[in-house]
Amino acid sequence: MGAHKLSIHPYIRLIFLIGSIAGTILINKPALLLLFYATLILPLFVFSGQIKKHINLLLFGMLPIFLSFVLLYIIVLNGNNGGWDFIVLKILKLSLFTSVVQITLSIPSDNLIHTFKKWRFNGDSLITVLGAFTVWADVNYRAGKIITARFSRGFIGKRTIINKAKQFPFVLVPLVIGILRTATERAESWEQKNILHLLENVEIEKSNYSIYLNALLLFVSICWSAFGVIYVTCF
Amino acid sequence: MSMDKNSQQGRMLALTFIPLAVALNFGIGAIVKALSLPLYVDSIGTILATLLLGWRMGTIVGVLGFVITSVFINPFAIYFVTTQLAIALFVHIVGRRGGFKSVFKTIVSGVVLGIIAAIVSAPVIILVFQGATGNGAALLTSFFTKMSNQIINSVFLSGFSIEPIDKSLQCLLAFFILKGIPKNLLENFRSGSLKENNMID
Amino acid sequence: MTENIPNQFLTPICGNNFSGRTNYLKSMIKNNSNNVNKPNFIYIGEQPSNFISGIFPTVRNEFDLHSLSAGKDVLDVVKGLFTIYGFENHLDKNPFILSGGEQTILVVLCSLLLHPDSLAIDTTIEQLNAEWRLPLFEAIQQGGFLDTKVFLADNRLKEYQLNDLAMPTIKFEQTSHKYIFEEPILRRHIPSKDMSHSIELIDLTFAYSIGKKILDKVNVLLEPQNIYHLGGKNGAGKTTLAKLLTGILKLKSGKIKVDDKAYNAFKFPGNLVGYSFQNPDEQIFSSTVENEVLIHLKREPSEYTERREIYIEMFGLKSVRNCHPAELPFVMRKRISLAATLAMDRPWYILDEPTLGQDESFVEFLIALLNDLAENGKGVIVISHSKSFTEKLRGKYLTLTAGQVNNTNK
């Protein structure tokens, strides 16, 4: 999942999220949005080792959207509902929103519990959200093994996409049966261990939050949203 | 005392099941996306959780599922969390009335669910994406816009074209899965609508 | 069966399958846990991954979670065991990607850290090899986990050399179960059309990622009418080799020859080899036992029926033939999956831990069946941690070390 070298404090994450989105909604000048992106968002992705993920977003996420915009607004509507300026602005805003959300929610494994606790998740909600970030690896792994089993029983002849897609429902049944069994046994185990009590009191190593990074993010987020307000009132 | 124990057990079971159902939403959605099919199939976990545990748990699975999907696979999923709430509510209401009793009823439920999902997703598509979502739906939207010159109506129309197919497929898969599970494994899930659909006694 | 719970560190619980051991262990769960910090009773079942907390994505955090009220002595014992098992290398890994044996150790150690009054381990230890069992048992029996009485229900107790200490054990004899399971018994020789094919591996190389060769120029000749025991440490490549032969993975380089002719296993998955997984739940696809035992490739319908009936009878599945496999206990699911694999009538079989959870009478049956299959032309490769099983099932030994296969005849 990439090297997470940046640790952002949970409160700063939220301020960063709200401030960036507020500013991005209010400011309508593409040049300014691009500046924000280039000076803050892009470096954040680079330094946290997630640049590959970001490029995936741009190539497989934003590019098709850009093409749909062109198809819809330029080709079909002949620019009557908005031309290239409109498209560029919308694309920039959408990229910024999505990137900011991605950064906010890309929490390094060590920081997960601390972050959610600071975000006021407790007891049931905390255990649920932590579980969601953890067990997908197990379900993925099992699905892989079940597909392997289909091969080993000779169900899949030629490895065509259609043949693979046909396996779908047959893979899901043992997968869900396994999930139900796991849920039941794990629930009993959690009760025996009094897991909620353990979770409440677990001591996780304190994360080192880089003061410079967090201060910078705080400063920039506040400035950006303030600038957004100024932009709207003056322009 | 035994009632307390039962409800405590029920609560624990919901807590262990939700993350696993989230993984289902996320995993299946990822496979379908990788196959580049013009479908979503990203809510099976939500539908199953609602039928097993009720709409509240279904909503949590749906919302969490889309949040996790946004983090790991498709960052745009997070904009559509309201659709998950609508799915959970609808499946719960319809489930209580035996909407998943037979194949035919399930398909009908799926089609109606698709229409509702299209209605709930449309504002998001219009406001956030201006109709250009970068997938098959966007192509359809362009097609309809060419006919009518109206973006908003076209978004609804393309939704009504795709969603009923996608959602009835998902409901059928959920039906097929639940029918393939022996009743003794489903016995502990009493707060959903399994009984009304003859899936447990 | 004695009512008094013997007061010692480790109580073995023996008995055949379905004699009531699991029920006894589960009945010990008391309703109220008086002390929030000290659990009464923790139960660990057959699948260790179900007993991992599932809250934290790293092994390190999993230990931290369970170390909450662990005393210094217990922590020292656990740390010592850590080093023996090489867990320092696993601290940042997701617990769900560890092997079955590693997960077993993780779950047992975490449970012991909570110093429960009682800890029940129900056949989970069968997934450990001998090297890993000894340090754990020693630590328990030497009083390393003072506060906890460990109850060990297991089918391989005789191999564990626990008889050194004079420990009263709890023995179960009655067979009372919701379902009636007949004893497995070898029946007449099964007619087969597909047998006696030799497999030769020439310079077989495989790597999952660049630079990390799991199998490095493996050269071995596997002859039919033989039983092979495939051994090697965790991660040595046993499963990889099995998958290559079954046609699930594609060779990076090297050849597979069947009867001296080049054979592309990847093109025909599941054709040359019938592969039985360690975990039966990953391999069960039908909604009735009799459908699951049915063979899957092209055959005449009358042949299907004959083979199916023979295997259902042999594995003692007659009275549950119309039940859903998933509603039956683990022991039966394992037998069903094994029956389904062997009923497939492939020239070769690879069986991963076929005796997991099975008692002595089933093991004896399986040994007789595999010998019968081998005598009549099949080739069988077995992967097993059970010394007693591998010694009784006479065969040739293949050990995987550093990507190479060595033939050793013990």
C-alpha cells in the first residue's frame, strides 16, 4: 500500500479536509486551483510515497471523466452549456476534492487507532471501522483460494474472461459461508476476551507527528479557505 | 439474564460481520471494475447485511464499504454513500414484505431498487460530475443529451437504463447466495428479514 | 469422564471423533465473567484465522492488544517463544497472511497473554510441526503461564510425547451426535480408467516476484504406484509445487513431462492431479453431500453413479448424503472434500494434511485406501505434519529445501 512516511495528526487531517474543500468550492480561478494542487497536493503525494496511486487516479479516474466532459459538453452540446473553460474548472475542482479525500483517508496502519479515537470513535464504532480496514486482506486471500479450488476441480476449462466471469456466483457461496462462520466464531471469541475492554485500554506506541508538516498543513488549509472567502466576496 | 446474553451475542455478531461484509462490497466491486464490465456490482455486502441484520447495519456496511473502496480502489465511490443508505432502507422494507422469497420477486425488487438508486444517485452525478462520470453511464448520458438537449433528464434516463439491470443482478446474486447457505449458519441472524423470505424458520 | 477439572497446567483430552470433546469444552464457558481483566475461559477452534482479533492490521498490534494486563513473567516467556518462532520477522505483517502454523502460534500466545482461567485448544495444534510444538508445550508444562489451565483436545496426542509427565487425562468414549456418521471402511477395488502415468519435472523454476525464486531447477521423477511424502519448512514451496502440477500456476521455466511427453499442466487445470486443500471449506461447492462427491469431468452418467456410491459408502456419508456439507462439523467437511477429490479419478493425487482433525480409525482407513489406490496404478503425494501418519503410510520422501527437491529415504 505504499510507504507512509508522513504522519498527519488526526485533528490536522480534518482541518486540512475541511479547509481544502471549502477553498476549492469557493475559488473559481483555474490558475489558482492549479497552484494549490502543484504546491501542496502533489508534493504530499510524492513525499508519502503514494505518487503511483495518484497517477492511477489521474490516468484511470480523471482522464475518462475528462473525455466524457469533452464528449458531452463540446461534441454533443457544442459548448452551449459551458465550453473548455468550464470543463477545465470542473476537472480541476473534482481532482482536488478527490485527492484531498484520498490524502485524508490514507492513514498509516500504526496511526489507525489513534486517528479514529481522536475522531471520537469509541467502542462499537471504533471496533467496526478498525475491522473494516483490517479484514479485507483475509477475505481477498480466501477468494483467491476458492478460485484456485475451482481450477483444481477442473471447473474452468479455457481461461477466457467469460469462463472466469461464470465462476462468480459459485465462488461467492463458499466465500459467504466462510464469512458467516468466521463472524460467529470471532464474536464468541471477542466475548470471551472482552475485546471492547482491551481495545479501550490498549497502549499503542505514540506516533511521531512531524511538527513542521502539521504546522504547514494547518497554515495552508486555513489560508486557502480564508482566501476562498475573500475571493467570493471581492470577485 | 438470557435475554441480555442473547442481545450481547447479537451485538457482537453484528460487529464481527460488518467488516467482513464491507470486504465483500469492496472485493467484488474491485473484481468487476478490473473486468471493465459496464456494471457496478458493489453493494452485495450491503444487501446481504440488510437481509441478515437490518437496515442500520446494512447502511453502516454500505457507507464504510464505499469509504474503504475510495481509499483503496475507486476514489469516486465516496460521493455515492447516500445511495447505499437508500439501498439498505429499500432492501429492508421490501425484505420485510417477502420481496426476496422467489426468483421472480427478487428480480422485481431489484428493478425497483435500481430505479430508486438511479434517482438517489442522479443529484450526485449532476452536482459533482455535471453528468460526466467517465464510464458507460456517461456515454449513455451523452446519447440521450443528443436527443433531448437536456443534461439533467439524460442523467436520469441513463441511470434508469443501467441501474435496474445492475441492481437486479445484485439482488439475484444475494438471493442465490442465501439460498445456498444451510439454515443452521443463518440461525443467529434474527434482526433482518430472513424469516419473511423463508430463508430461516 | 471425570467431572472434576484436574488442576495442572496441561490437560490432554482424548477420544474419537464425535465423542463429545468439543461440547465438553464449550460447556465450560461460564455465563458471567466476574473480572473484566481476567477472562474465565477462552476457546480456540480448528481454524486459527477465525480467532485472530481482526481489528489490527499488524502482528505487533495484535500482541499489544492482548498484553494489556500481562505480568512481566508471562511477557518474558512469550518474548522468548517469539524469538524461537522467528516472529520478529512477522511483526509488521498482516496476521491474515501468515501460514496456518504461524497463525496457530499467534492465537495461542495471545490467548495465554490474557491469563484466562482456562484455555481450550480444540485440534488447532495439529497444524504445527514437531519443531514448533515442543517449545510451546515445554513453556506451558514448566509453569510459564501459571494462571492458566490449558485443555488440549487433539487427535495426535500420542505423537506429542506428553506422556512423560504423569498427567491424568480426560477420556471421552460415548458417541452421541446430532448426525449419524458411519465408520469409514475400505470397499472393493474401484475401477479406474486413468492411471499409471509418470511425471518428470525438468529444471522447474518458479518465482512469485522477480528475484525471489521459490523453486529453483527442480528435477525429480515421480513414478506411479508410489506414495510420496512431500516435506519442507513453511514457505519452502510445497504448495507452489502442488499448484504447478495441478495447473493452477504457470511455469516460469523448465518442463513437465508426463510419460516422457511434454505436458502443459496450465492448459488443463485439474486434469492430471486431484488436489485436496488443507482447508475443506475453500473447496466445497455443492449444496448436498452427494453432489459434492460427484465427479466433475466428462464421464458416462452410469460411471458417475457407481463411483459416487462407492465413495459415499467408504467415507461413511450415507446418512448425511442429502445434507448441506457446510452444516456438518469440520471433521466431516474434511472427509467430504477428500472423498470428492479421490472420486475425481485422476492419475495423481496431492493431499494437503488429509488427516487434519481425524481420529485413529479414519487415519487407518485412509492409509489402507491410499495404499490400495497406489497398488492399482495411481500416484499419491501427501503433505502432512503428522509423524505417525507419514510413518505408517510407507512411501518415499521428497524434501524441499532452498528451492530444490531432495530424495531421502528414511
